[in-house]
Amino acid sequence: MSKILTGKNTTQKDVIAKKAAVLFRVKWYKATSMRELADAVGVEAPSLYNHIGSKSELLQVICFKVANNFTAHLSGVENAAGNIVGKIEAILRFHIKMMLDNFDEVFVANHEWKYLEASSLDNFLNQRHNYEKRLVALIEKGITKKELRKHNPYVIVLTILSAVRGLEFWQRHKRNIDPQALEDTMVSHLLNGIIK
Amino acid sequence: MSKILTGKNTTQKDVIAKKAAVLFRVKWYKATSMRELADAVGVEAPSLYNHIGSKSELLQVICFKVANNFTAHLSGVENAAGNIVGKIEAILRFHIKMMLDNFDEVFVANHEWKYLEASSLDNFLNQRHNYEKRLVALIEKGITKKELRKHNPYVIVLTILSAVRGLEFWQRHKRNIDPQALEDTMVSHLLNGIIK
């Protein structure tokens, strides 16, 4: 969890951030006003400021909540016992679940991060870059251990992350596909394609 | 090729559409002026109108050129001899090549189609929807023929199209990866993941 979410107003701030994520996704960050956000939360605009400092702070809360969730999960996977294939499967399932269960937040973190303020922006991009590097290292390890076919590990990571991110389109015009079937199909496809 | 590209001004129009695709990608369609386009082509703004009717017509030329290329390729694959796995491989390689060799046009068709005028918009979306349906039908055929694992064919198509589209991100911060190695890695990953 983001440090920013551990203050004494955590709960109310969390509720506001959740509503903000929906608005930032549907209307985009730039076009969302604090007035609209207050309406969505069901309070007067001035009382929003009891809980959050600015619209920009909300974007920061959302982006780092998502980034920290992914980083924390990856650290857990790296430190756990088990083979590389099992670790990649766990990461894939986590990405798919995040896309399905926290769609608004992940969408905003994927698209609207560019409006973060300078210091947060650097921090966010470093965290994301670092995450990708750790994924590439994991794939490299799997190749060395002969669990995975010998391929360019960066391309493997790109393929996996892009495929999962494509669930954005699925969300927009949902079909009658059971989420578990969707997850299992994607995991089978993306994992069997690299297993030796 | 788009019918619109077969008029007597094909060549000059083609050059203009190519320049327009770069501008529409870098600056977005909405923010690009005919003046900037004229500068990029190296002519006075009025003389652009000897070749094209409007900015909107250029967007139409670009989007349908891309859509028609994909549709024509798919028809060729469908009508050719060979097994389903070979057909899917051909489609995958074509998608990757289009992303790498016609990046500006494909990017514009992927992102800016929403600014097409009403009648073109319907036409474009129908063509795209139809393309997806034909891909799903091909995967279904592969499952029936026991060439492919039994999975939800729509999810397979979503995974493949999303993974290939992710090359957008790769283009933006290019690494030192040989295009052929990139293509081969993606094809192996996405194909071996579904072969029975």
C-alpha cells in the first residue's frame, strides 16, 4: 500500500480516490473538476479538502497504489519458494485480476500517469522501469534453468504485459465470458508459449 | 488498397497521407492543422487542396488503407491451402510487420479512427468487427480440427491482437532488438501457447 494511504484519513481518502479513479477513466484526469468529484462523493466541494489537498494528490494516490500493489506482489513472488514457471503464472494471474477487479485504478495508472507532478513522475517511472527489469531477470533465470525456451526475455515480457493490458478493450465491450475462463485461457496461452 | 487511393492523384495523395500519418501520430489528429501539413509536405497550404479535399479525408485514407490491407491479407490466408496453424502464423507475422513497417498509419488507425465522419466510422468499425469475427472463426476451426488446444477462441484472438498492438510501446522507446528476432520470439510465444 502507498504510504500516502496510511494517514488517519485513510478510509475516507480511499473512498474519494475510488470515485476519482472512475471519473479520471471516463472523463480523463484533465477534464475532471473537483466540483464533479464532490458530486460523485456526495459532499460539498469545500469538505473534499478536509481529506485531500488537490486533484493532483488524488492522481498520485491512485498511481502509487497501483504501482505499489504490483511491486509488493512481485517481491512476494520473488522471495517465495518454487520454480520460475510457477512464479510467472502467479504474476500473470495477479495482473489479470488487477485488470478485472481494479479496472479504474489500473486504467488511470496506465494512461494518466503523465500528469503526475515532476517529482512523483520520476518516482513512478523509475518504479515501473524497475518492475519491468525484474520481470526480464525472472525470464532470464527461467531460460538459464532450462524451464523456458531460449528467446529474447525483453520481448517475452513485452508480449505478456501487452496481452494483459489489452483487457482494457475487453472491459469496454464486455462479452459473456466467465472471468475465470478468461484468466485460465490467457494464462495457458502465455505460459505454454514459453515453457520448454 | 483503398479505392480512394486509386484516383489519378494517387502518388501525390499517397505522399501527403504518409506525412499526415506522422503528424496525426505525433501531434494527434485534432491538433494538426492543414498549415502544418503543408509545411511537412513542403508546399503552400492552398496547393494541398489540389490533391485532397480536407483533413478529414486524409484520416479516412489512412484508416481505410490500413483496414483494407489487413482484410485483403486475411482473405488471401483464408483462401490459401495449408493447415490452421500455418494460417495463424502468417497472420501474426503480417500484423507484426505492419506494426514495424507502417507504424504511423497503424497507430493512427488504432487511435484516431474515432474522429472519422459518421458514415466512414460505421464502415470502419464494421470492417474491424468483421475482421475479428473471421479470426475467431479461424481459431474455432483449428480447435475443431484438433490442431489447437480447446480454449475460448475470442480470448485467444484478444490475447494475440493485444500482444501485437503492444509493439506501440516498443516503438516509442526502441531497444536494440533485431526486428526479425522480435518477430520470431512473438510468433513462437503466441503460437506455441495454443498449439495442441
